[in-house]
Amino acid sequence: MRVVILYRSMSEHRRPVEEFMHEFERRTGKAIETLDPDSREGTTFALTYDIVEYPTMLALSSEGQVQALWRGLPLPTLSEVSYYA
């Protein structure tokens, strides 16, 4: 499985998202993939999965199917996300 978070690094959501990712990696030893919606890859990803709100976190299967989706703040709990990572 793959966990991806789409957020803008130059926004008011930056701090809570980066704190979440840091704590997640510290507790689980696994990293969450990040994408900027303003990048070419991020724009394509957002269009593919119909993402219009940031931050958005997705848990994807190896085939790219959405297993879980969290939009906006507050972010999900670490245990919710660790299940998919």
C-alpha cells in the first residue's frame, strides 16, 4: 500500500501536516509520500483522484485504488494511517 498526502508547503496547513509526517515517521519508521498540488505530478494526481481540498491524504492499494481518504483538517490519527502504511 501507498499513503500520499497532497498539500501546499506555502500554506497555513504546512505546520500541522509536517508535524504529523514527522511524528508518523518517528513512531512507525515509515514515511508518507508528499505531493504539491501545484507541481506537474501533483496536478495530475489531484485530477486523477478528484482532489480539490488540501491537505488530503489517501491510502492507495498497489493497483491505485483508494482504500481510505481524509480531507482537510483535522488530520487522521496516527493509528488510522499506520494501518495502511
